[in-house]
Amino acid sequence: MSTVSDPTIVDVARRRLRALPHLWVDGVLAGVITVVQLWPLISAQSYTGQPWHWWGYVVAIGASVPLVWRRRAPVTVLVISLGTSALYDLAEPLANQPIWYGVLVAFYTVAAYSSPGYRMAMLIVALVGALLTVGSWETALRGVVQIVAAYAIGRAAATSRAHAAALEERAARLERERRMEAERAAERERARIARDMHDILAHAVSLMVVQAEAGPVVVRSDPARAEAAFDAIAAAGRDAMVQLRRLLGVLKEDEHAPRVPQPTIAELPALAGQVGGTGLDVAFAESGEPRPLAPDSAVAAYRITQEALTNIVKHSGADRADIRLTWEDDNLMIDITDNGPGAGRELPSGGNGLIGIRERAAACGGTATAGPRPDGAGFVVSVRLPLAAS
């Protein structure tokens, strides 16, 4: 069940307000505060029955209109607003102004957007001015409380804004890291799929090519052997098609695709028999007590052996290959050897076969080596795979 609540009307309004240009928002705010500062002058007559002095209108407007530029020049706007409001009592008669809202909004802006030096300087100036220019202690105390409150609200808004920016930056960083990890996972998956496609196709095509080349040679002299060669071609093709359908079904997330498990180490004897149908004599031997292998290691053991046998069929010119599994206390050793001209055979550096063998072994925490046998009588691929933790 989702715990994310729907945005409230206040949240939507706040987001839309933040999306508006600051100059528009501050212009509306300056207009509203100007009306509020003029209200005592336009809502009542003076005690003498005469109109209020024009100077009061000038000061009320002059202390409020500069708020349009409060975010661009907060200190300048505060100085203008403070200085203008301090000149209010120079004429008579004037209506009483209980609160100078323009000064408080300007001071809030300085506290929210200015550097610490400017903030403290303006706070000291405002407090000293409130104490020195106001006639009564009651009025001075009220002015000090209002200034401190505006400063505190401004600092709280700045802290909240900084915290929100930090959260947004963290969310953006996490999103970037998530995308990068998804890209790395996709790259790893593409590499795995490429290895599987290579193993499946290279093995099947190699067997089919060998049998197809041998078929015409024996079709007249040994029809039974030719028929067996064509049967082997068909079997290799069907097996490749089954594995490819399974792989492509997983890629397309097809619910009707076959869900046959990938071949593992238990299928190695069958693999040896399949390759033996090409005319290569393949022997399979196992020593030691079999132990549990991790699923990925079991698949890797099959694919590595399959690729090694494919390389033997394609490149070695050998007529015999041996697969030997040695179960040790902590590892499974797999040795695939052949009796081809290993001493003079070059490793196919441009292909994916031996690279894929090493990558598969490394992905399981194991190692793989390949090269001529020490006695020069063939080629050997040696693989060490760790056993599953008990």
C-alpha cells in the first residue's frame, strides 16, 4: 500500500506561486502593502476635520513601493524603507501608522537573502534607530519586538529554503546514481546476453559446419555415417533454436516462452556426447566428492566447457579431447585438454571465446587460464570455480 499522500491545495498553490516570476510576485506584494499603509489616511478624516497632509501619502508610498525590488537589492530597499518611514512625522496632520509593514517585509528579506555581515549590520541599525527615534518606551519596545520577529521569520525561511534545496539536490543525486546503476546493470545484462548468444550460436554452428563438411565425403562410401552426420546437424540446430527461443523469450518477457532452466554442470556428459558426434573423441572424467555449486557457477561450468570444446572443434585440428572435473575442498577444477598442435597454435585474441571464458569465471569469483600444454602435445583450458558456501 502506498504511503505517499496526494498534494494538498496549499502545496499546489505554493508550487504555482514559486513558478511565477519574482518581480510579478513582489510587485503585487508592494501594491498590497502600499494600500495597507495608505488605509489610515484614506479611511478616516483628521481630528481637525481637514484633509491629511500630502506628506503622509508620499511617505507611505515611498516606504512600500521599493519592495518591488526587494530580492534584487534587499539592503538598499531596507535602507530606503527605513529612512522614508522615519520622516513620516515631519508634517501635520497625519494619521497614526500602527505598523510599518514595508519596513518589516524589507527586514525579513534582508534576513532571508543577505549575507551574515549585512544582516547583523542592518539589525543593529534598525534596533538602535527604533530606540532613538521613537518618543515612548512602549512604542520603542513594540518596534524592537517587530524587528526581531521579522528577522527570526526571515532566518527560519532561509533555513527552510536551504534544507529544501539540500533535499532536492540529494534527490537529484540519488536519481543520477539510480540511472547510472541502471545503465551499469543494463551493460552487465547486455554482456551476459552476448556471452550466452555467442556460446549457443558458436557451439551449434561449429558442430553443424563440421558435420556438413564431413557429410559429402562419406555420402557414397558410408551412407550410414552420412545419415548420422545430417542427424547431428539437425539435432544441433534444434538445440540452438530451443536455447535461443528461451533467451529471446526472457528478453521480451513473453509469458508463453519456455521456462527451461539453463544447462548446468549436470549436462556436461551429454555435451561431451554431442560434441563426440562430430568425429572428435571426447572423454569425460570426474574425481573427488561432488559438492554443491552456486547456480551461476553451475551454469558457468557448462558454458565454459561448451566454449572450450567449440574452440577445439574450430581451431585445434585435434582428434581427441578430455574433460576432467576435480572436486576439491573449496573449489571445482575443470580441465579441458586436446591433442592438437597446441605448441604452435595462437590464441584467437580477436574473438569472444576465451575472453568470455575468463569473464564467466571471474563473475563467479573464479579464475581461468588457457594455453599450450607443458609437454607441447596439445592445448589446455583450466578453470577454478569456488564451491557454494555451506
